[in-house]
Amino acid sequence: MSTPVRPPVRSKDRFLVFGAPQIEQAEIDEVVHSMKSGWLGTGPKVARFEDDFKLYKGAAHAAAVYSCTAALHLAMVASGVGEGDEVITTPMTFCASVNAIIHTGATPVLADVDPRTLNIDPARVAEKITPRTKAIMPVHFAGRACEMDAIMALAKSHDLMVIEDCAHAIETQYHGREAGLFGDFGCFSFYVTKNVITGEGGMVLTKDEAHAARIKVLALHGMSKDAWKRFSDSGWVHYQVIEAGFKYNMMDIQAAIGIHQLRRVEKNWERRREIWNRYNEAFRSLPIGIPKDPEPNTRHAHHLYTIMVDEKHCGLARDAFLPAIQAQGIGVGVHYLSIPEHPFYQKTFAWKPEQYPHAMKVGRETVSLPIGPKLTDDDVADVIEAVTRVLSHA
Ligand SMILES: *Cc1c(COP(=O)(O)O)cnc(C)c1O
């Protein structure tokens, strides 16, 4: 790598942190209110956040939990997935999607992505269906809607459950309908780098009341409904443990943040879309790959802006680009090395990256640039300048 002759675009003390959250006074005040009220754990604010999120998505039932990982795990359990079953998902996702399958005792099966959309390819899913297949877990990658018509048709004809990983997809729509409401369960993340944050946090949406009730029980030790009410003034109620559950509940302190974050969800989406379009304009003439336009009649959540750095075209490899742009003071991410690149999955399932060539190629070329609502126009200009500079030094 050549040493820049000029000082970096941003000095060390102005390093642009990737995915830095936007925290405003309203959520600070709400957290302080929780602290002063003494009610920190699962309580009225969690219930309010569930109602608000349900309303935003137009969902029938919502259960707030500690993380999207917990949401995925509970959705798997509530789907009846277990030992001997197979669940088909994408190799282009965060490890949590695959781990949620593994923790039920089921076997994850990967179906490669469409290289244009980076989403699971329904044609590849069809090839992987066996008599043991119990469910499909599509991931709306970067906020781009999966081909839900084709996926739901497969699920219907093979009697499969569908669990949507919507960690990137709070604002995503497909053919006029909300992501997360197609399948049996939609799982959302409010992790610090996501589009709506609670620090750690997740949500399960479902149209089935019994599913929602079971998830709430499973999320709190398997204790019968509303066990938290025993601490309030509405009279003593003994809880009963009705199955071996988990400790996956969301706290009021988390919900306090989420309630106010959710109010800005559309405004922040507009801002990310603006940044997305600005990057598109700036990068069209560079030798890098840029995201394809959203498919007609869909709404992209613009959660990630991912460029592809291919050594043949760019003169430097992705793994040389990463430290070079960081040296310019710009924090970036990699979403993701394909799942079979990781030693655990290689060892356990004998997966090789080459078996999923599209996901492998994407995983080895992709770089996520900052796209949060906190970015100023000057920050965005700095990112563009840094990308341009790194490539011109290549
Ligand atoms: C972030 C993420 C998760 C996990 O979310 P947590 O809330 O951190 O547990 C799962 N799947 C995908 C695709 C993600 O990006």
C-alpha cells in the first residue's frame, strides 16, 4: 500500500465511526424517567414499544425480546423446528441466523444468493428442499426485499414454516406489503448499528395469537403470562412454569430508547436514502461495484451501502482497501464473509466457501460504507473523497 502524500481525509481525532448511533434528548429523558421510576425491567414501556412497533408495521402480534438472535431462536422453537429437521437459509448473513437454527438441534442448509440482489435465490432454495426440510429463513439483506412471492410459493407447496430475518429490514416492503409479515414470524434487531436501536433488542412479529403467547412465555423462563405483574400493585398472582424457557426478555430501559427511535424511523430512512443516492452519483464512474437499484414495487430499507472492490478492476484487493480507507479516517464494515468461511461451520458441516460461489465472491469483495442518519453532508463528502483517494492510489 502506498503512503498518502497528503494528510488523511480525516485526522485520527475525527475518525468517522461506522454505524455510530443517533441518540437524541427524548430517549435520554425517557431512560432517566425509567431510572427514577425504579422500574427497569420488563414493564409498561416494553408493552408500549410493542404496540408502537405493531402499529408501524401493521402487525397483529408483537413480542419484544433481548435481541434479534433471541427472536430468531424463539421463532425457530415456536415453529416446532428441532432435531432431525433442516432449515434453509442464506450464506450471506450474520452468524446469528445460522446459530439460531443450530441451537434447536436442527441442521442448517445453505442456498446460494442471487449475485444481483445478494438475497437468497428461490431457485437454489427449491433445489435444497428434502423431506426433512421444515422451514425457510430468508434474510432481507441490507434492507432489500427477498423474492417473497417465490419463497412463499415454495413454502406453501412443501408445507414449510417461514421465518424472516428482518434485522436490516424494518422499513422494507415487497409488493405493497411489509417485510416480516409474509412468513410465520418476522424477527427484527435493535442492536446499536441497526435502523432503530435500543442498544440490544429485538422483536418477533406474528399473525398467530398462540405463537405470540408462546414466544412471550419462552422469552421469560417459560413462566405463565404476565408474570412480571406480580410485582405491581394489582394483587399477588403466583406464576407457573409451563415449559423450560429462556431469559430473553427486553427491559423497560431498552424500550425507553426504542419508543423515541421509532418515531424517527421514517425521517431517518429518508436521510439514508439521500446518502445512498449521493454515493451512487459519486461512485458510478469509479471501478467499484455499487448496489443495484431496488426492484420495482419494493421499498429498500437502505440499511447498508455495500461497494464491491475487485482486485482485477480496482488494482487493489478488498483486504488492502479496508486498512487504506481506515487510514483515511473512515470506519467501514464487512457484511459479510460468507458463512462457510468460518472454521466452526467448515468443521461441523463440511461446508466450503466454493460450494456457494456467489456468496463467497461477495464476501471477499464487499465493503460497507457509513450510511447512518447521524452523518452530516460533510461526513458524506469525506467518505466519497476517501474512497476516491484510496482507489487512485491503488
Ligand atoms: C444484527 C443481525 C442479527 C442479530 O441481531 P442482534 O439483535 O444483534 O441479535 C441477525 N441477523 C442479521 C442479518 C443481522 O444483521
